[in-house]
Amino acid sequence: MRDHRKLKAFELADKLALLTYSETKAFPREEVFGLTSQLRRAGVSVPSNIVEGCARNTEKDYLRFLDDAYGSAKEVEYQASLARRLSYLKTTHLEEAAAEVARVLNALINSLRKGGD
């Protein structure tokens, strides 16, 4: 089994999940079941998929979960952009954090597909 705590991607994804919660605290009440919930689910999905992938026995399964984590990171990136354009967020911090997680995950995925690490 792989140790997710040793991955930079997990460390960044965990920070992204925490940032997602703190950044969505002040969203409008009418968004509680909309964008707030959607962003939080996607934000938690990133590190959760990394952890689950690390717990899988095969590299194929590991890569599938990393792919899912990557997709969720891109989802957070878009939704944070939408929230900013709707004036729910004042900064691009969440977008930038999601983009960084996606870059690191993409590099890890590409490395594994080429037979590395």
C-alpha cells in the first residue's frame, strides 16, 4: 500500500479542502444547497480520491482515483472562478490553489503512466 501522507499532491489537496470550507463560509444563504455544497463536495473529493487510490492494490486502480482527484480539482477551479464572477469570492486564492493541485496531480499521473515512481 502507498502512504498518501508522503505525496505532495495529497498535502496540497488537503490544504485545498480546508481552504474550500473557509472560503465558502460567507457565501449567500441561498447557495447553501447550490454552489456552496457543490464546491465543498468537490474540494473534499480531491484528497479523498488520493487517499482511496493509495489504498488500492493495483496501479490501474491507483491511477483511476488520481484521475478522479484531478477532475475534482479542475471542478473546484471552475466553480471558484464562477463564485468570484458572481462576487461571492473577492480573491483568486481558491482558483489558484485548485490549479496548483491539478498541476501536481497531472505531473504525478503522467510520471506513473510513463513507468516512473
